Amino acid sequence: MRSKYSLAVALAALFVVPLPVVRGATPADAKVVAEATNGQLKALEGEYFDKDLNATVGYAAEVMDLNGDGQPEVFTERYGGMFGLAGVEMNLYIKARTGQWKPQFGFPGQYRILNSKSQGYPDIEIEGPGTCFSVWRWSVTAYAIHKRCPR
């Protein structure tokens, strides 16, 4: 029994892509999330009332360093039926050289960080309903579509 379990764990490890998180969540991460989202989100998870949607929206945020430059980036996911079949809207906030946080996505789907990179940033696959998922690649100052799904 133990050998079957060990084999299953070893096989599963081959398919797991580690997230490029530089550290565990800290109380300071909530401050980074609030700064990146212009105060819309104030913690790593919770709920808030969205005036534009006229609804209470659940959310989760994750602070990580995607490109290893010591500057944190912030992934956010907002949950609810108003976000299409995926039920989740994701975004990634990256601080520009000007000091301003720039949202990269802002549409339904969930992110998966890939091993491939461009200019130090990992490619990101956007998953959702269906079997084809688009891949986005860093392009000088922002993420841009790299692999589209055929229509």
C-alpha cells in the first residue's frame, strides 16, 4: 500500500508547477493588495459590495514575485455568477516603473502560471469552461495574448 501511495505522489509531483511565491503571506501583504487594487480589496480574502455590479462579491488575493525582481505582483480573483460560466474574474496587478499599479487582465477565468517565460515573467494560461485555454506572455510593459483558441 505504501509503495502505491509513494508512486502516486511522485507521479503527481511531475505535473505540479510551483508558483513563484517568494515568501508566505504576511500582514504586510494586505497593504500591498489594498495599494494595488486602489483600496477596492483590503485583505487577502473577503467580501465587499461592488457598486457597479450592485452585488456583494467574494474575493481572494495572492501576493507573489513573478519575475524575481523583489517587487511584489498581486493576483486577484472575484467570485460570483455575474462573472459568466467561469464564475470567477481574475486580474493581475503589476507595478510599473512610474510607481503606478497596472491591471493586466480583468475578465472571467482562472490563472495558471506556466514554466515558460518571456523577459523574466512567466507565461500565464487563462482557464475557464471548455477545453482550449489562451496563453498570455509578457511583452515589454504588459501581458499580451500569445496563444489564442481557434474559433
